[in-house]
Amino acid sequence: MIPFSVLDLSPIVAGGTAADAFRNTLDLAQHAERWGYQRYWLAEHHNMPGIASAATSVVIAHVAGGTKTIRVGSGGVMLPNHAPLVIAEQFGTLASLFPGRIDLGLGRAPGTDQTTSRALRRDLIGSAESFPDDVAELQRYFGDPVPGQRVRAVPGAGLHVPIWLLGSSLFSAQLAAALGLPFAFASHFAPDHLLNALRLYRAQFRPSAVLDKPYTMVGVNLFAADTEHDALRLFTSLQQQFINLRRGTPGPLQPPVDQVEATEVELAGVAHSLACTVIGAPDDVRAGLESVIEQTQADELMLTAQIYDHRARLRSFEIAAQLREAMTR
């Protein structure tokens, strides 16, 4: 059975604070470690009232410092928002503090709206287009120093921090294949090109010093509970979050409701974006996860759960861990 991992946005729930979100994030990471999850990733988003992980490297340090064995990383850092040297120094620092446990997942989207992107970067010209060059520059900073190298990441040089490419289209799939890097697809919110991207990545993959064969990770929304009714109700928090985001009114993660107030068009659009979602009681969740694995032939699943109640969120990930153990036997 393939490994399961966790993607966490450190959700700020209605009535809660960012401090609450960080406490819940660490608690979930500690449980995930005990339950046998492979890695725990945090995502960079900005100007999102319901997401606390904007300073991603800082939250990674918080999680890594409170755990012992689970790999911790970014899913991902939006590289166009940063100078590659800054990210090399940040993750070089993390890798020095927590040797052998840090991953660096990279995306080329802004992780926010255009106005906020401008506030982050000041200059948007060429930022996404330079992504391949920025990845190559970052790889050089993590490589062994060479004579005459005038700029080094300190710490970072020689640490060879594992780099992943993340994407929701064919672009990053092709780049990951060309560079011989592992590839994670953001199917948990943008599933349209999932199978084509995986097919393209595997077909074009070139072995590298870090990876001799393709390695794929697939994002899946997880809403597992002891009953189907409870799981479906938990899912309404994510539905509300997507609808509010599309309306231009993002906010804290809302509590579940009996019925989501939205138009048929809005509900259909959200259903399309969240097609890679597994919901239900344990038997249904097992069937759903097995179906995703069979369809994608993924090497790893990255599970994410925007669930309002922290105890229900823990239970969702606990069910998935128990199912994985049962599927392994």
C-alpha cells in the first residue's frame, strides 16, 4: 500500500484565531506522526482570512519542532513570490535544524489574487515565466559549492534539500519530468488535467541525480466520519469556503450546515472543482481511496481536510490511517 500524507492549510475557523489554528496544526501533525503518515505539508496562501499558513517556513518550523520523525515541508511555497536565495536560506535553515525531515514543494501560482500578488512581489512582469530558471537557481544553492561561486546559501549549500514540483496543469508536469524531480498534482481543487499530467510526466521523465524513476503524488480531499450523514455534513464547510471565495468574499472556515445556500450553478462549479474528494463512512472511504489509487497509479496520496471541528478533523485522518493499515495487510 502506498504512503498517505497530510496537506494542511492551518484553517482559521469562524470564532477562532490564527493562534488556535497553529495549535490545531501541531496537534494534527503529532497525531499524524503516530498514525504512520509519511509527511506533513503546509501551503502558502496570502490575504486569505481562513488560512493561517502564509509564512509557510515559520509554520513548518513550528510543526517540525513539535514532532520527531514525520517529514515536514511545503505544499507548496509559491516560488514566484520569493527570491530563490531567500527560499534556499529558509529551507537550508530548516534542514539544518531538522536534518533529513524537510521537503520543499514548489508552485508557480501566486497563491492569492492579483492585487495581493503585486503587494508581495511589487513587479509581476515575468514572475511566473521565470519559474524554470528560478527552480534551477534554487537547485544550485542546495548543491555542493563550486570554486568561484560568489553567492551561496548559508545555510543551504550542500544540503541537497529534496525539491518537489507542484502543479494543476501540464506545465509543471513537463518541467518535473525534464528535471527528474518528483511531481505532486493539485487534484484536490483542480482535477481537470490530472490524468493527462500524470501520463505526460511519466512518459517524458528523465532520470536525475535525485530520482531514477517517476514519483507522483495526488491530492485528495478527505471527509471521513463514522456515518455517511456526518461525513457529508462536514463537507459543507469546504463547499461554503469555495463558494465564498468565488463570490469574492473569503472568510474563516464556516461550521457545517444542513444545506448550503447557493445557486445550482455555484454548486455545480464547486462540485467540479472538488471532484477528487472522498466522503463517507469507513467502507465508502476505503472504496474511494482505492479507486483514486487505481485510476491514477499514484505513488503517494496527499490527503487534506478542511473540517471546522478539530476533533472531527482528527477522526477523519485517523479513519484514513486505519484503512491504510487494513489495506496493507
